[in-house]
Amino acid sequence: MHIAVYPGSFDPITNGHLDIIRRAAGLVDKLYIAVLVNKQKKCMFTPQERVGFIEQAVEGIINVEVVSYDGLLVEFCKKVNAKAIIKGLRVITDYESEAQMALINKKIEPDIETVLLVATENYSFISSSIIKELASYGSDISEMVPTHVQEAIVKKWREES
Ligand code: ADP
């Protein structure tokens, strides 16, 4: 059984993330989406909210499971018996940090491989932070995130302003 983990903050999930999820789910028997709980990083949504948004977005993809984790990614991978970490590469500047993380993870756990999937062209400019910024100016983000996520972001900005 081929098991992989797709980790990230997913604050919140975008159509770019979803594209990677669909493509990765097609490559393995089981894909865990691991939502990083990082107390240092200030997120717009709680880990529970982020998990909930992803669960709603991946409904129907049967080999995907969404979980939150804190601690070392490779430890989580070992726990669920995953042999691969999936990451998305948008622009060449992503490569530097992704390659560094891949090398560190390989050093800690040589049996786990990092697999980098190149973003689909139409999604390569999308990031969670860009979407939050656009939404804060009232821009239309409907083509970049699932509808339920769009509604949640708009609601959040209304509450905060
Ligand atoms: P971000 O805040 O940069 O969107 P995340 O931690 O949520 O970052 O991203 C998790 C993973 O998904 C990373 O490997 C990142 O490169 C990838 N990713 C994020 N957005 C996209 C996209 N639009 N297309 C492909 N991969 C993406």
C-alpha cells in the first residue's frame, strides 16, 4: 500500500492546493492531508476550521483523510506508515525552501522521499496569503477557492472590520 502525506498550513485551502490533492490522490493508495498546527504562525483560521474546510472540499475523493498535527512531519509520516511527502512547486523561488526541507527530512528519515508536483499553470499564482489579501480589498476570489471557503473569508473580514 502506497501512503503519502501532503502537509501545509492550508490557511485556508485554495483551488491550487485542491489541484495538488487530486493529482496526488491519483498516484497513491492513501493520501493524508496534514494540517500543520504551528503556534508561532498567526493564522486566520483555527486548525479545526482549516480541517473542516478541506474535508468539505475533498468530499468524494475516497482515499483522502484530513488530520491536524504538531511536531515533526517525518514523525507523523512514520506514525501513518507514509513513504512520501507531497509538496507543490509554484514558482522557482518555492524550490529553494522546498529543496532545503526535503534535504532536512531526508537527513532525519532517509526512507521517506519528498515528491514535488509542479503547479498547474492556472493555479501557479495562487497562495492562501494572496487570497486573504485580495479578499480584504473586496476583490473577487471565487475562481481561486471553493465557495464555502470564499464565504468564510468574507465573513471573517466583516467580523474583524
Ligand atoms: P501557502 O501559505 O504558501 O499557500 P501552505 O503551507 O498552505 O502554503 O502550502 C502547502 C503546500 O502546498 C506547499 O508545498 C505549497 O508549495 C503548496 N501550494 C500552495 N499553493 C499552491 C498552488 N497554488 N499550486 C500548487 N501548490 C501549492
